[in-house]
Amino acid sequence: MTISQSKIALLNLMELCAAVFRGPDEQGWRELATLGVPELLGRVQDFPAIQAGPLEGLGDALAPHVETGDFSPLEAEYIRLFIAGPGGVPAPLYESCHRDGAGRIMGRSALAMRDRLAKAGLEISLPSNEPPDHLALELEYLFHLCAEGWTANPALAGEAARFAGEVMTPWVGRFRDALAGADPDPVYLAAADTMLALLSAVAEG
């Protein structure tokens, strides 16, 4: 099966969002801001089925950091928003925290995700103590389903659409709302909007 350029762009968007929510270092941010986002935006704009607005917003939010050459504030902001904020973690990166009850890690969602990863033969690519329903891991799993489904196994394409629409979109929407309420750096909110746009495109097939 031949994969379309629009689907390749969606796969690249998944990689971009997974990188953002995995927590790049300063060099990683520099590469995303000066190479990854501009290059991908140039391609996404050719495909009406993919909303380009959120990715444009991410480029705009990164522009001040590009101008100063200082991406270190984004690393500090990552810690505040997702790891250890002064009054708690405003927007946990785990599905369980947004679906299974406030602040609950390793809930049913994590167990379900662990089973999905095991069934697919995928290994966790984050530190070993990270629950399997980490946002970046779910994006990597979606990438796997889409890459296989769009090139070799059409049944997995349907599974990808269901996972994007029925599993990820509801809790990522709640995550985005929690993030918005924490006065985040615009980069992270734009990245969350970009992620919701790509989930919508995958869910719609």
C-alpha cells in the first residue's frame, strides 16, 4: 500500500506532539522551533483535512524564543505544568488523572494502555517508572497503529481511528482545559491544540 503525503504529515504531527510532551531539552526545542515546525507547516497547509491553524499558532508561540535564542524557559515551564508545580501539578500527562478520578495515577486507563502496548509488542520508551498511559506513549502507540494501518494492515487503520476518537480525544480535551487554566506558556497550549486537531483528522479517517 502506498501512503499519501497527507498521512505522512499526520505521522509527523504525532512525532512533533510526542516530542513536545516528552519534554525536549533546550537543543531539542531549538530544532523543533527552527526546523520541525516550519517544515511541517509548509506541508500541512496543502491538506484541507488537516487543520493548519493550531500548528501556525505553535509557530507563532515559539517565535519569541527563536528571536532570543533562549528556550530554557520552556524547560522550566514543563516542570511547573507537568511535573511539580508549586500548588500541585496543574495538567498531569496521564490519561488516568483525567478519566479515572482527580490525581489518580495507574488507574484503569493505565492498565488498559499497558495491555494495548503488550499486545502490539511495543516497549515503553520513557523512564521505567512512568505509567503506560503517559501522553507521549499514547501518541507513539497511535503512530504505530497509523503507520501499520496505512501501509500494511488496514484493520489497524480502523483501530487507530477508534483509539484517536474514543480513547484519546475525550481525555486530551480535559487535559487541554486543565492546561489552559494554569496560565501556561502559549507554546504548550498551541501544542495541545495541534494534538487535538491531528486526533480529529485521524478519527475521521
